[in-house]
Amino acid sequence: MADREDELVSERTEDVAEPTAPAAAAPPRRRALLEGLPWALFVAALAVAIVFAVLWQGAQASDRRRADVASAAGRFLAALTNFTGQTIDADAARIRSFAAGDFARQVDAFFDQQARDALRSAGARSVGRVRSIFVESIAGDSATVFGVVDESVTNQANPVARTEVLRIEIDMIRTTGGWKVERVNILQSPTEGPFGPSP
């Protein structure tokens, strides 16, 4: 009987499952990586945002500068092609306000007192309409602009207006007073000048 009880005790002991050992904790290095991952992702996202902001601000600044150049060129072309003999003194001064360097000297020579008197005597009138402005390049404080202007010229000898299409390339420089015109190249000269037909 005692032997039977011993066998039952032995069987019950064998049936009892051994307790499972607790899972080993993650290695310290892996745990550190897992804890640092959110911060790494945050830093990466922040870096991307900063780069995007810098590029966006640079593009905005470039767009503003291009707009400033185009605006100054448009106002200059309007001044250059809109004048009358009666108001030529003020008109010439307005054109001169856009000029710098060699072009300033050219304006002074072209619109000297004798020329202004001749324009008044001829009853000259020029009406220009800026059709388009294209900023070809901007590098530092220099810019090149291409403009197309419709210009109609009349005078006492030719009272019927004839419209010419002027294609003009302008070199500009940035000064403390804003963008100024340094050189003007008229790629297509009008056949009718303010004094009369061109020779």
C-alpha cells in the first residue's frame, strides 16, 4: 500500500509543469536604441523643416528681387517712350532719374538744351505702351532685362501716328537708390523719330 502511495506521489510530481523562467529583459543597448528612436525621428524631421524653410526663404527673396528689377525696368521704359515737346524738361529729368554710369551721360547728351528746344519746336509727342518685360538674368547687383514696347510718334510734320515695335535690352545695376539703368540697347530702331523720319 505504501508502495502504491509512493508511485502516485511520484506521478503527481512528474505531472507538475516546471515554472517558466521570466523572459530576459531587452539588452541595454537595444533598449537605448528603442528609447532614442523617437528623438532621432524628431531631429530628422526638424532638419528637413529647417532646410525647406531656408530654401523657401531663398526662393522668396529671389522672386522679390526679380519683381523689383522688372518693376524698375517697366517704369523706365514707360518714361523713355512717353514724352511731349511741351513737357520735355520734366520728361528728360524723369528719364535721367533711372540712369546710372554711361547711360546717365548719354541721357545728358541726348536731352541737352538744344535737343529739348528742337523737340518743343517740332511739337514732338511719343506715346509708349510696355507690352512685355522679361528678366533674363540676375547676378549679384547686376541684371539684364528684355522689353518690348509699342511706341507711337507724332510731330508737326507728321501728325498721323505711326506705331513701331521696339525691342530693347537693358543692363541694370543695384544702387543705394534702387535698380538703375546702366546700358540700353535698342535691337530694333524705329523708322520714325520724334524729329521726323529717320534717314
